[in-house]
Amino acid sequence: MYGLNLDWEIEPGPRTCTLEDYKGAEARWCPGCGDHAVLNAVHRLARDERWPTERTVVVSGIGCSSRFPHYMSTYGFHGLHGRALPVACGIRSRRPDLDVIVITGDGDCCAIGTAHWIHAIRYNMNLTVLLLDNNIYGLTKSQTSPTTRFGEKSNTHPKGSFFASLNPISVTLGIPNASFVAQTIDWNPPHLYATIKAAHRHQGTSFVRILQRCPHFTPHVFAPAQQDLNQVLLMTHAEGIQLEEPARKLFPNCVEHDPRDLAAARRLADREDVYPVGLFYRKEGALRYDEHTATGIDFTPQQKLDALNRILDRFRI
Amino acid sequence: MSKELAVASGFSEHRCILLPVDQHIVEIVSDSGEGAQTCGQMFGALCAKSGFGVWTVEIIPAEIEPPARSRAGASGNRIRIGSQPVTNAGDCADLVVAFNEQVVYSRIDAGALRAGTLLFLDNCWASDPDPSIRSMYAEAVEDFLRRGYEVSEIPVQEQCRQYTEDPRRGKNMWVLGMLCALYDLDMDLVRRELAQRFARKGDAVIQKNLALLEGGHNWTVKQVERRFHVPARKPAQPMVVMNGNQALGLGIMAAGIELCSMYPITPATSASHFLASVFEQVGGFVHQAEDEIAAIGFAIGASYAGKTAVTITSGPGLALKTEFLGLAVMAEIPLVVVVVQRGGPSTGLPTKIEQGDLLASLYGSPGDSPKIVLAPATIEECFHFMVLARKLAEEFRGPVIVLSDANLATGQQPFPRPSPSLSWLAPPVDQNDWNPDVPPFAWDPKTGLSKRPVPGQKGGEYVLTGLAHDEHSHVAYESAINQRAMEMRSRKLAVLRSALRPPAVHGDAEGDLLVVGWGSTLGAIEEAVDRLRAEGWRVSSLHLRFLSPLEPGLPEIFARFRRVMTVEINYSDTPGQPYIEEGSRRYAQLATLLRAQTLVDVDCWSRVPGSPLPPGAIVEALRPRLEAITRNREVESCTA
Ligand SMILES: Cc1ncc(C[n+]2csc(CCOP(=O)(O)OP(=O)(O)O)c2C)c(N)n1
Ligand SMILES: [Mg+2]
């Protein structure tokens, strides 16, 4: 499953394994948009792990970021604003053989789709959820999003946002049954790649918030952190996201954090002086709803018919 | 209707008068929590098993925990039985058993009693320690007598004390025993049924209930002279009896649908309750989502992945699902959506019947979103339409809405046991390679029909999108492509319509008035039409099952009648009221649709009583119209 099949690792058969094999239509995001970086990372990971295109489904909502599935050559579902997660869960519910990746934006996930976000985390089905968080509504041209920082100006709040922003990591860490919560940045390809890879390997819902630059509407938001990696705090641990030494060296700020420690994860998530990146929390063996929803998928038509006849007979006169 | 005959009965030592009746309407009403519903359901099932025609309606309290002895708390069941199949709840009750006098008033308010109704009333209130209750009771009994009911005060509570310390919880079984005596049911059958019903609760519970049942039966045999004899007809084929929501659940399983994704809402939820209790036996799963939007999204996800799914809801839930319904139309995703209608708008009348969601189903999604809409008219059709809906959803690649209502949902009716076949089940997911030369929307230029690739099929990889798209599912904003894609999606409805037969007319194929209905009103409308025809009026009726596309041949059928009108349980303006004139009058929903589609001046009579339309009320509504039409006809023939 998931292209991690050992047979393929040992002997790459006729399986596709070039980047081109995973590319769909040409990406139409603005030059310099962080979405390109995420797409590149996913293309590379798909190639490296030789994902079978026919068993991979990329599901998204609506937004600039949600155009993502069109740029993949796998199956894709570009549905409704805010509703990627119910669709993804539905796909998983009766098709445990499919690898489901969810692409969502900060408006998509944290505003209109909030209910689904919270409950999908509880369900903990095997999904890889990438939240492309540019702190703004991009597609609809610069409206305040739940993650927009306090005082930040947008077309709907020309004098600045009224609220403290919502922290998607803190919220997710507060949801029971969360099993994989990570954060990364689009402007460090090795960390982005390693985080998505670890998320994809995780069995359960892996939630990755990607700080994503929007050169058009919010260039100033992440520019300081991009220019000065001192504003980024790399969480390291043997159980966390693994970076090659040269890539790791780029991060001047590191903290050792055991991703099994939920309380420590929450403290780190709440820090406002830096952007912690890496794995906040992972729980192996958390309850998986898709193990229940798939019960009975192996029933034969005859089995179904026999059972139905038995049930019908209970209503016999 | 019922000729009085004195006949020696089987209970030879007790004199009794046997009244042969070819149909009877029985009501059992109590405070909620006293079990009149259980009693009524069991009595209905027993009557069906005894070979009577049966239709039952639940009497549902307006509140969850209403105060005791209140009109708002009346809870119970109406059971109409007959020697012929019964198709609706009928008019007034012939016999009412009430656990207190206040709940009777709720039935009087609902127009359920008439002069002559036989009213059995628990007399325990006559000796209640509270003097105000005693006087309320005494006043009510006097009032009931004034109203012409035949009141029989009976010691239900007192008798039950012999068998249980808490008679409030046992009265219902005692009353069941009483009814079994009154209608001369086979007590062996009754005992078996009771033992089966309480099997899971253990032997002690069974014994206690049996004692109450026998107690009620014996008391009645000794103390009540009258018996009602409904000639039973043993049906030729095996029969089943169930309510409409159970029929939906069984139909879902018979269709091979393997996922039911829902959010609780009355009166749809009980279908999911039933499914949840049995679905795993056929390998299915009930998903309770976080809201109705998620429920349909989940079902759509499963369907996109090749699995058959249904989402079940009622009006408020349908409203939330409309955006996803539009996506299912746009991206041609098969899906069955069941809407068990209740009173609207907004939270409306949650437990009560209305047919108010027809136009919302047809036109509720923004943009042009042609979809199939069906309405079963009987409980049997609730079953079979699920198989039909699943096939239509797949064949025509889109959502199919099935409109049931609270009347079908909770009513019970016997019907021939379906014989499910393998061909009814959804085929397994096709995982063969897909020919990459065939695009995901290879619309047949004539029919708009196409086949879809399903994840897992190599070569079929595509990105489904709710944006305007071409055959390849590529986002396309070009006007010509948009025009054509709209044509293709719309064409499918016309193709389906071309495969339908014109509906059958009940009564003569021509006449003065044609009554058109849809959904659960079938039985009441036909009974009303039959009564009027017996009076000599030239009236017929027609019942639609396909609302989108509309069944063919309607203009031709309509042309053979002087007037056409619909009878519906939804709102329409009544001509003659302030400001209501031809230009401002809003018609009932099917009438609006028929007027638009046929250009015939279709009139309507519709009401929103929150309860089924009794045939008698329909008769009274139609008669003046028939008189007017006949007068006009005579005037016309004079001037001709
Ligand atoms: C029901 C609905 N409401 C509103 C919209 C309009 N809309 C489209 S995308 C979007 C916000 C997108 O923001 P985000 O999720 O942050 O994605 P981004 O474009 O920033 O990647 C909105 C409001 C819509 N398509 N559907
Ligand atoms: Mg955004």
C-alpha cells in the first residue's frame, strides 16, 4: 500500500518513477507562491516512493491552494469550499486500498470547514492533510482569514483585523484522538519534503500546517522568517522529522522535543516569538475510524442476499 | 356500513353481540411514556398477521416530555383495519381507548372523533386523591356524552394493579388484551408475538406482560358485550408488515447500497436507527456525520470511489445539502438522497407530515442542476424505490432524490414480501484498467450519458471538479463548452422521460375533474374519488411517482377532463382571502410545477394540518368544485 510496497523498493518494475509521471496540468499559481514549493515536494515524494497514480486520490476544497489536484496526474477531487475532509473521509471509509491526500487552505480548513477539521481529526482515518496557510484568502483576493494576524489589513478589514488569530496547531492539539501534528515552511524544501514524507508514512490522520508565502497579498507576513531563520525553531528528536545534517545546519535555533509529549507540544505550539517547525505530536495506535467504516467490504453478493432474506423474514406476517 | 347482528360467539358462557364490520378505525391514546404507541404498533402488526388490511399512523406528542394529563402530551396510534387492503388512515375513529380524559381532547382538536365514536376511558381519575382532577374528569365525561360519544368508563388502572405495582407501565398491555378480545384475535398468535417482542428483556418481563394481556382479555370477555368481526382475507402470497422507514432501510439493503451517511433529524432518523441495527449483517455501515453537509460529502466521497451510498434527511437537512447536491449534478456523481419530509419552513413541525420539499428538491440548488426526483406513494414503494433510485443514480450518473414523508415513515402497512435478487444489488467496483482514450465525461452526443472511471482503475485518472469542465474534466470557461456541458446534463432527464410510461388514471379516462397527487396521499385521494364516483360525480385521479422528469403524456390525459387540480399537503393561498387574486395567488407545489410544464390551468386544494388528509376532507373540498363544473357544463349545453 501507499507505494511503500517492499516489492517495488527492491525491484522497480514497470512502475512510473519520473517527476513527469506525476505532473498534471501546468500550475497556474503566481510566481513565487509557496504552493509551487508544496507541489514540487509532493511530486518528488510521489516519484521517490513510486506512488501508484491510480490508487492515489488528492482531495481539495476551494481556494488557490485547492487547485492542487489539477496539477497531479493521480485521481483528484476538487470539490466544495471547506468540504474536502468529509469527501476524503468518505473515500477512505470503504476503500482502505486508496491513498488519500487532502489539500486545504486556511479559509477552507479553519473558517468554513472548521467543523469537518475538528471531526476528521477525531475520526483519525488514514489521511495526509496538508494545510497551506498563507494567512489570507488568496483566491477571492485578500480577505481576512482566521489565521490572519491581529491588526493585519485586508480588503474586508482595511483598518486591520479585529481578532487574535487562530492557531491551527494549538487547536488541533486540543482535539481528542489527534495522532500526528506537524508544522513546516514552504521555503525550506528539505524540511518540507521530510515533513510531508513522515506525515504520509503515518497510519492515521496526519495534519501538517505549512506556512505558505503569498507574494501577492501577504508578502510581508513570512518575509522576516524567510530572511532570518532565527525566527524559526527547529524541533528535533529521534522520533521526529529527520533532516540530513547539511539541511539541519541551516537552522540556527533548535530544540529537542519528544513528539510523544503532548503537554510540551502544546507549550511549543503556543509560542509567539518563533515559528516552531517539525513534529509536535505523534501518537501511534490511536483509534482509527476507518477500521470500523470498512467492515463488511468483503461480503459477497450471495452473503448479502442471504442476510437480507433473513432480515426480511422478521417482518413476515 | 356495519349491520348489527346478534350471534353466539366462541366465548359461549358470555353473551356478546358480534358486529360484522368491513373496516374500523381504532385509536389508543395515553400520556407520552405510558406505552400507547407500543400497544398500537403491536395491535397493528397483530391485525396484519390476522389477515386484515391495515394502515397505522402514529399519534406523536408535540413535546418530548410533556406534563402528564395534557393535551400536548397525547401519544399513541391510530390503526385502521379492514377486510380489504387499507390505503390510508381514514376519517374519524370508530373506537378510542384513552388513558385519561385530557388526551381525548387533543384528539377532538384533531377532528378525530365523531358522534357515535365508542370511547373507552380509564376511570381511575374518578377516584383520584386530587379533587381538581376528579372534577376535571367528571366534567369531561359529561362533555363527551354531550358531544355524542358513546362513553364507557373502564377500570384499567384498578385491574392492572392485580398484575403490577406500577400500573402506569402496564396499562398498555392490558389494553392490548382488551382490543384482542374486542376484535376476536387469535390469542395464541398474540402470545407468540408478545413473547417475541420482549424476548430480549427476559422471561420475567414476558410473564408480567402476558399476565396483563390475559387480564385485559379476560376482563373484556366477561364485561364487554360487543365484539367487532372483520372478515380476514388470507393473502395468496407471503406478506410482510413494516413502516415506511423500515421499508426504506430494507430497500437500501436490497439495492446493495453499503453506506448510509446521515445526521439525525426527525422524521428521517428512525430509518437510520433500523439500518444501524441490521446493516452490518449485509456488510453495510451507518456513518453519523458532524452535520448534514458532512453527511452528504461523506456519501459523495464513497460514491466517487465507486461505492454506493445513500444520505437520509428531512427538509432542514436538505437545505444544508444543496451545495453538495449541485456538485453531484455538476460532476455527475451517483448518489441516492432520501428526504423524509416534515412540516416547514425552518424547524416547522418536526414530527408532522407535510409535502413541502418538492420544489426545494427540484430547484433548491443554485444554478441549473437537473436531477431525478421520485416520490413513493406507499410503504411498499418505499422499499422498491430504493432499488430503482440506486440504478437510476448510476445509469444517469447523478443524484436521485427520493421524497418520502412523516406519514409513510411511521405508518405501517402490509404488502407482498419482496423477493430480492442478485440483480438488484450494486455491482462490485470495477477495477479493470480504463481505456485512457476514453475521457471521464465521454458524453454520448445524443443522450448525454457517459461512464465514469473509478479510483483504482489504471488509465482513468482524472480530477473531478465542481468548476465548469470539458469532457476531460479539465476546467473550462469557454462559453461553447459550458453550453454543451449544460445540455448534456439536462438531456439525461429527457432521456429518462422517454423511457417512462404515462401514468394510469384511477377511474374513467375522461370526465369533469381530474385530481392529481403525489406521495403518501395516494390512498386518501383514491378513496375520496371512489366515494364521489359512488355519488355519481365524474371525477378521476392520477398519482405521480416521477416528479423530475415528469411522467409523459400529462397534457393528453389532462385534455380529457374539464378541470385538473392537485390535492397536496403543503401551503397554497386560498382564493377569496384578502389580497389573494389570480395574479397574487401562490399555488401548491405540484400545481405550480404542472402549470409550468403543461400550460394547463391546474388548480389546487392544499392544506397544512400537520396530519394526513382524511378522505372525507378531500371529498368535501372536491364536491363544491364538481358542483360548479357541472353547473357550467349545463349552462354551456343550454347556450350551445
Ligand atoms: C460556499 C462558498 N463560499 C465562498 C466561496 C468563495 N471562496 C472561494 S475560495 C475562498 C477562500 C479561500 O481562502 P483559503 O482557503 O485560505 O485558500 P487560498 O486561496 O488562500 O489558498 C472563498 C471565500 C466559495 N467558493 N464557496
Ligand atoms: Mg489562504
